[in-house]
Amino acid sequence: MSPNHHHQRQLELLIVGAGAAGLAAAIRAWDHGIRSLLVVDRDPYPGGILRQCIHTGFGLEYYKEDLTGPEYLARLRAEADKRRIEVMLETTVTGLQEGPRATLISHRHGVVRVDAQAVVLATGSYERTRENLRIAGSRPAGVFTAGQAQQLINLFGYRIGKRVVVQGTGDIGLIMTRRLQLEGYEVLAVFERLRFVVGLLRNKVQCLDDFEIEPQFEHQIVEIHGASRVAGVTVAQIKGCEDEARPVAGTERLVACDTVVLSAGLLPNRELLGLAQDEPIDANLHSSLDGVFVAGNALEIHDLADGASAQGEYAADRAVDRVRGIPLQRTVESHRPGQFRSRWSVPARDVVTTGVVCIVCPRGCILTDEDIRCRRGAEFLQQERRDKHRVTTTTTWIHMNGTRVRVAARSKLPQPFAVQKQIVRQIKHGGRAAQQFEFTDVGER
């Protein structure tokens, strides 16, 4: 993966972003015979958000296994390394023009200008902030997006506070609610602007129901208080459509806390398309910027990484066609959102639970004695009735070959739910529980 030192490069294919979509696109293009290929990413390690997503639920379709984010990434990296695909890290694309042409910049390589026959844009997404929610108040320390909190806790091992309120029930917000509980934080409340849980049913069960947390629907933080550190928030009931929602007078109340975690949704990052970023992407995943294809969360927000990788492969297929001079199928049809959605993806709002929700996979089947669809579901139902067990995940530091390394830890088998917090503490202090865990390097320096 070591890049060459060039200030002017001619490529068949440039891929921007080394996450689930970008790496899958690179592997697919290589397997189609594309050798003049470069993947660039602004981070010091490939993988995007996969590195910090230490929970299971990845790879059920793409690898036919239930993996954590770091394990899913390790598979992609191994495939890319086997093919000796060139990945240029700590490199930012500062411009993308017709041609397509790109300008890259990094400390190691300086300014590099690339002429490519095709580009796959797999730049992921970014989170909505308090400004998107129009939350008033001061700007003290202790306010995080869910992704920021996930990164600080999982990749760096930081403590971000003690007493937390969570705004939003998207998947990252749900996952962080669970993570905070297992890490010993006090989650005081979870607020949701809508009338339902936004994330997947599987996450609702593991992250809210398991901990007996009842979200407060149609509620939002309307003001944050504090000087140097968050001291509390004002929460109010809201009414109206999402963009026009307004607090209901007289419903405001103060919640004392020192940390706010915001899960307000994700927005595709297509800024490199410039003025074309809001124009339709056609059914070939081709943007209005000639030669530039878009995939993954940069195109639409995927519930699971499997869908992003599948879409990266499809974008690579179309980009390879362009490189080989094969005309793209003419279409005036725009890309249909959800076309690459995983069949395992079941939003919580779509299901009325009348039985035990299976969390063996993200499909979220409702299990009853009369309707059990698979052997693993039957085993889960029996175990759930006897003694609730869950796969335990955390991150910790270990010493490997004389070097301190940050790793994601995953129990080899589901562990008793009642002792999960205790197990997490043991893992962080190198207890015997570590023998029952598998570790994956998350690559943080």
C-alpha cells in the first residue's frame, strides 16, 4: 500500500474515501483488471467510521458472518493488501473538476494533481449538529455528536463526562446509549423529536429495552446551560413537522447534567461535487460532474455497512465500464434511495412487538413458540427466557510486541447480561475475562 511520490499522476480510477464503500469499490475494480488505481483518505488509517463501530451486526450479507466494525474492516483491508492496492492516507482532496481531475494535498506528498478516467466518490457523511436542531444557549464543554462521543470513547479511551442526556434515537444514538451504560455513565434521559424510535429494531431492544430506558417522544433539548462545562439543559415538548417543529409553551423543564450527546441524523458528504452536489445522481450512480460516480453514505445513508459496500461495488462496475469505453446505459432515471438497502435492516418504527425480538441478526424477527424461523432464533428464545445473554464489546489498551495498542474486544460467546458492566471493567484492567474475548486492532496511534 505504499504510494509513489508523484506530483502529477495519470490514473484509470481514483477512489476518494477508504471506508466500507471505497475499499469495496477498489477491490471490485482490481478484480475487473484495473491496475492504475489509487484510493485516498484524509485519515491516518483506512476504514472511516468502521474503526469506531465496535458493536456486532456487520457483514451478515457481505461476508455471511456477524462481525464488528473493526472485524469487517480487517476483512476489507486484507483483501486490499492481498491485491496490493495503493492507498494514500492523510491526504485531502481539495478540488474535483471536469475531466475528471483532482487536486490532492498531504504533508508527505505535497500537492498532487491527478488526471483520472473515472472517479468514485465514497466520502461518507457528517453529523447534524446543535445548530441543525436550532438549540439555543451557551457553548460549554460537554456537548458532543454521537459519532464524536463514539470516537473519543472507543478509539482514544477518553471519559467524556458522568451524567448524560441523549437527544435522538438514530442508530448511533442508540448504540452510544448502550455504550455509555456499559462504560459506567449515568444516562439520565433519551429524547426524540419524532413519535417513534428512528433506529433499527435490534438496536432498540439492545440499547433501550435491555436497560429499561423509555424514550421521551416529541421532546427536544431547546437550550443548553453552563459556562465552562454543561450544567444542564432545558427540554420541552414539541409539535409540528420536523422542520417546523416548535416548543409547546409551558412544557419546558430543566434537567441537570454535565454531558449532552446529539444523535440528530447524518447528511451525505458530496461537497467535492461543488455546485453539482445537490443535482440528481442517475441510476448508474453517475453524478452530473462527468466521470464522477458516487457511492456509500456520500450518496445515501445506509443502515448497514453491507449495503454501502454493495453500492461501492456497483459504482466500481460502472466506473470500469467508462474506463474501458463501454457506454453507460442511457437513463434519465435518478438513483432510487434504498435500492441497496440490506434485507436485514428493520427499522423499529415498522414493527409492533408482540413477542420476543430476536437480536441474533439485524432482521429482528418476532419470536413466538408458534413461529420460529431458524435454529439460531429457537436457541435465542430459549436462552432469553432462562437468562438474558448478550455479546459484550468494548475497547481497551494492550501491549503487543512492546507497543501499546488500542484494540476492540468482543466476547467469543454471549455473556450474561447482568454482569456485562463488570465484564467491561475486567477487560479494561486485564482480568481473566480477557481469555473469553477476541481482539481487533483499531489502529489508533
